[in-house]
Amino acid sequence: MVKIVDHGTWQLAGADEGLHPSGPELLWNESFYFDFAAPDGSIGGYVRLGLYPNWDRAWYWACVVRPGQPAILVADNAASLPAYGSTDLRAAGIAATQEIAQPLRSARVGLDAAAAVLPEPAAAYSGLEAAEQARLVLDLEWVTAGGVYPYKDLPRYEIPCEVTGTVCIGDAKTTVGGFGERDHSWGERDWWQISWLWTSGRLGDGTAFHGMQANIGFPIGWPSFAVPPSGELSHVPGFCAHTDFGADDFPQRSRLRLPGVPLTAIPLAFAPVAMTSPDGRVAHFPRALCEFAADDGRTGYGWTEWNQPPGWRDHGWSYLADPGLSGAELSGTDLSATDLAGRGGDGE
């Protein structure tokens, strides 16, 4: 049986892997997200399907990055919705499928699309029409590794996974044997109001982790989990984050306070997208394959995102720590308090 963290607020079931009835809000959205990274950080990617039934459109994003090489990006924010009850999408130059093979246990994603080749990631913000094109084909499977993490107060869950399959860029085929995360959420989401950081990764010793902080001006208990090597997932209270941005608005690094294993996320390769609201506001969404450097010497790889709505630089982007935790817990010096205690090592 797969472990599902129980926060005592709502009960996740296997049926939640399917589609949900939409609410009345224009920006009601159902989102499916999948990412992966090779154990050595040489390749990574993500896929996101966002369904907006009341806005009469779907968003579809897919990317593959390799540090030092151009990003390969598919981004269509005006695709037609899939057929009723389906998550398979057909749009200009895009044929995408996703299947929940075993609820909360395994999922499969397929894609055959014309993708933009972006030597400079910022080009994604000005439109992809003029970019060089390459065929991108994905055939990947996500298998649950450690458990399932519902968010406490939102209809959303995260699942750390082992990821296998193939990635083809043009005629070049790469076999993937790595790790990643998938998530599923449903409800109103306004990308143009609140900024946030979301992160997930896996260290070289097998420790997986996840954390999220929204820049709302006051601290709460942020969603966060850890999975020790070959162990089960558990909630880890006390996550918070601080990010430094460059003059080009791209993040340079994020400091992640995960109790027991404080980390620095260092972007290696960006695959950003831009989003325009129904009333014309624009948000930028730099996502990056990151190297994670733990204070104890371990390293690993995964993905981090930073949502940048209008006015985002005034949102703080610094630690919003849970007021119920001590300074020692937040700094990560009290290693005995978490399942990550004693998991030393030199990383990869």
C-alpha cells in the first residue's frame, strides 16, 4: 500500500487522479505536472497540462534541458481543451497523451511535438514563432517512490517518483533513468497575483525533498516533505526560502531552509514561460533544472520554479518561517528532529 500523508484536513483517494468538476471561477484550473532529472544532472525536463474549462482553453508546456545547450520548449497557452473526460491534447504541432496506469502508483506521458530551440532562455518571453524548430518526442513513466503528499489546505498532491523512458530531440535519442516528481491540483489559480517558490529534488544518497513558499507577507506552515533513502515520505515542518535575482530577473540562487538538510538551489538550465491573463497582465515563470548543494556536502538535482506576477520584485522573496519553530530547527542544526538525521555522505 502506498503511504499517503494525512494532515487531518481532507482525504486523498485514488479517484482524485482523475478529472474533477469545475468551479464557477474564470480561473478555475486543473493542473497535471511531471518533471524528471538524470542522477548526474545531464538532462532534465518537465510537462504541464493546465485545463481552464471556464476560459475555454488548455495550457500545454513541455521542455527538455541539458546544461550548456539550448532549451527545447513547447508552450501553447491557447490550445483547445481535450475531449470531455480526457487529458489527451491535440493542438497545432502537438500530440500529447497522459495515462494514470495505476492510481497514486504510476503514470505515463507521451508527446510528439514541434518544439522551439532556445539558445537564450529569455527568448521564451517574446514568443516562440521565430525560433528554430526541432521535433520533441517523449515516452516516459513516473513510478511512485516513497509515498504521496497531499497539501494540507489545498486540493493538491505531490508524488516523488522514479522516472524511466526515452527522450528524442530530432534524431538524437536519450534513455532516461532518473528521478522526479509529479503533481495534480484543481481549483482557482491566479498566476498574476501571488509570487511563489516551488522546489523538489533528490540528493545523491537517495534523499528526496519538496518545499513551497508563497510570498504572502506572513509565515505559515509551508508544504514540505522528505523521503530518506529507500524510506517512506513524511511531512517536515519548517521549510522557508530566500532567493537572489540577477539584473535580468532570472534567479541566481535560492537558499532553502529544510530542517535537517539546509540546501542551496543553483539554476543550471532554464526553461521559462510567459502567461497573459484575460485582462492582459503578464507573468513570467522561470523554471530551472537545478543543482542542490546541501550544507553537509551532499549534492543532487531537481527542479525549482519562481512565479513572477506584476510587481513581483516588491514581494520580499525571503524567509517566511513557521512561527511555531525554533531558530535551531529553521537553521537545520537540530538534525535529530527529522528523518534526514544522520544521512551523511558525500553526495554523488
